[in-house]
Amino acid sequence: MEKIDVNQLTNEQVAFQLILHSGNARSKIVQAIREYRNGQVGEAERLIQEAEQDLSIAHDVHFQLIQKEAGGEETNLTLLLMHAEDHVMSTLAMKEIVKEMLALLKERNV
């Protein structure tokens, strides 16, 4: 897994890392649904795994921000950072829903 040190980045760069990795994950999640619909179950599962790796990077960045703030460092909350956090959280929710949906379809051989 790629390791990003938020201490080496500006606030804007941190936000863009969150958007980049959660955006990559979101694209792979949508593509996984399309692959499954086309009968490519293995490819769909591979894309979900890749999405989870992308989200793991985003989650690590997010967790580092939380650790910094818990350690007493003030977080400069900007609209860009709020957007980035929202992007990560909505992609995490989307991933869980799609994983459950694909598992249900697979069980029913749809």
C-alpha cells in the first residue's frame, strides 16, 4: 500500500490525495457493477479489491488527520477538505452497498 505522510503535504494537497484515491475507488466500484452485469464476475471482484486498496490509502490519510488533531494540532477546515472527506465517506458507503448487492446477485445466480 502506498504510504502518504500528511506532514509533508499542504492542506490542499491532503484534500486532493483524499479526492484522488476515493475517486479512483468510486470509478472502480462503478466499473465492477458494469463488469458483473456483463457476466465478468471475476473482473468485478478484482475491481472491488482494487477499490478497497484505494480506499485504504484514503482512510490512512484521513486517520493521520484525526491523529494530528487529537495530538493538539489545529485542523484548518476548508470547503475543499470538507468536500474531500465527503467524497471518501460516500465512496466507503457505496463500496459496502455494492459489495452486498454483488454478493446477493451471486447467491441468486443473477
